[in-house]
Amino acid sequence: MSALLSFLGGSAFRMVWGELSAHWTKKQDHEHEVERMHLQGELDAAQHARNLEAIKVQAEIGVKVIQVQADADIARTEAEGWVEAIKGTTKTVGIAFVDAWNAVIRPGVATWSVIMMTLGEFALVNLSENTISICSAALGIYLAERNLMKRGK
């Protein structure tokens, strides 16, 4: 009996204990690996969300840059058109009546605009928004044309 207890207490017990502890260690390693995989999945999902947000912001910035460039191009085109319109007011065509009319019409319209805006300012007449815009455009052409002519443009 003591031989049996010595056998079981010696080699067999260590073998059984070794197998149990190895199984327990493998189970802990497996649980740790599963937990690490869940955490890695959450981190990957968060990283993906950040990447999508960054792509979205970059796309919005790109759209805004394109929109600002388009607005700048439109403004530049409008300014160039305005300059060409002003240049066109000073050209002579060679017909005396037309050239005389062109020489008189700009100062006449500018004078009319100043009178209308003055009357409107003192509330003697009620000017519509359209009339104010026409007066402003007429004064702008007349004054800009004179200023550009002085500078030789």
C-alpha cells in the first residue's frame, strides 16, 4: 500500500497536477486572446470611424476650395466684363450723330442719376430698388470711365 501511495503521490500526482495546470494555463491564455481580439476589434472600428471622418472632412475642404476658386473666377470674369464695358463707352464709330450722342448721353445719364439720388435722399421722390441700381450703375460707368481715361487705360 505504501508503494501504491508513493507511486500515486510521486509521479502520478505530478503528472495529473501538470496536466491540470497546463489546461488551466491554456484556458487563461485563450480567454486573454479572445479579450485581446475584442479590444483590437473595437480599436479597429474606432480607427475606421476616424479615417472615414478624416476623408469626409478632406472632401468637404476640397469642395470648399473648388467653390472658392469658382467664386473667384466668377468675380474676375465680372470685373473684366465691367472694364470692357467701360472701355466700350469711349469708342467712336465715325458717324457724327452717333458719336455726338455717345458724348452727350453719359454725362446726361450721370446728371440724371445724381438728381434722382439727391431727390431720393431728401425724400422728395420714392425710388425703387431697381431705379437705385440703375443710377448706381450709370454713375459707376461714368465715373470709372473718367478715372480710367485719366490713367490712360
